[in-house]
Amino acid sequence: MRSFIRILSAERLKLSRSFIWLLVGISPLVALPVGALADIRQDGEPVSWQVLLNVMSMMHALLFLPVLTGLFAALICRAEHSDGGWKMLLSLPVTRTAVYVAKFTIIMALLACVQLVFFIALLSIGLYRGAEGAVPWPLLISSLLGGWFACLPLAALQLGVSQGWSSFGAPLALNVSLTLPNILVVNSATYGPYYPWAQPLLAMSPFGGESFGAFVLPAQTLMLVVSVSLIVFLGGGLLYFQRKAV
């Protein structure tokens, strides 16, 4: 436990000296004008929170969240890939499990910050546009938490790729190339729920149970798929890291 806390503190210190925190606000900043300018009023009726959430989360969860997840994982491992960083780190009195879990925890924290900033952006636009009724806290919180949790299998997968691949650009290129098909994959009820890059959008959608594409999948089933994927990817990545020669 002590080694985990030491590694976590060291990772936090490294991040405080990097530009990675600037990336946290990129997606929410893009979602702000989308929510502010989108023509989503119907017959002069006030904007609904549900529709506003759907509009603002579309680009956010479809493209930005998966890309940011891979970017965070690559940046977390970047320093260790330079000048024998892995050897220096693992020569310290820490376990490989503590190192790996600490890096994954940092990625989880960064993604939570992204979702928190997006939440603030959503509330701001809702109040600005006079969204109808009281703020639906359960809907918004479940959507934001669901999107965050759905990113974790992808984070585990990307961390495994980034720590095993010394190139910084290659994991990012792979992640982006697998994110772009989301536009098509989410329309497939067969493949969408099992595609890690599409799961954040499915989890954040306020229209669960709709009869099109992967959105027809019940939320409980989606969370089960996400949970199993998380265990498989995190366990596989950790096993590879423990056996990896550095």
C-alpha cells in the first residue's frame, strides 16, 4: 500500500509539471458552442435537459472521450520510455503491480476531471438557454458517471498498449484509427455494445432503450459488458507488465 501511495504521489508530481491538465477542458469547451448554438427547440417549446445532454454528449463521448483516454495513457507512460525510465522506476522499492495500478488510477482521475468539467459546461448551457423544468440531477449524474465508467476498459486497454509500445505516436494513431469507426459502429446493435470505443457514448445517452442501433441495449447489460471488459483488459495488461523484461 505504501509503495502504491508513493508511486501515485510521484505520478501526480510529474503531471503537475506537464501540459496534460490543459487537455481536460478541450472536449467540454467544444461542447459549449454546440449546446449554445444547436437548434433543438421543437414548435417553440423550451429546450429540454434530456435533448441538450444528448446533443452536447454526442461529439464529446463519440470522439473526444476515446481519443483523450488514449492520449492520457500515452502521456502517462511517455517519461518511462525515455532514457531507461522503466528500469529506473522498477529499481526502486516498489512492486510492478503498484506501478501499473497507480498509472491506471491517474488515468481514471483525469477522465473524472473531464467529465466534471463537461458537467459544469452542460449546467451552464442549460441555465443559459432556459432548459425546461428543474435540473434532472439523477439523469445527468448517471449519464456522466456511466460515461466515465465506460471509459475504463478502454483506458486499461490503452495503458497496456502504451506501456508495451515505446513509440508515443503509434498508440495514439492506433487509438484514433479505431475511434473514427464509432460513427458506424454505434448504429450496430450486434457490434456496438462490445466495441470499447463506442461504449462511452452508449453509456452517456439519455435515450436508453431506443429501438435503433446499439442504443437498444439495456443499461444494465451494457454495464455488465463494460465490467467484464475492464477485468479482462486490466488483468491482461497487468500480467504482461509483470512479465515484461525492461
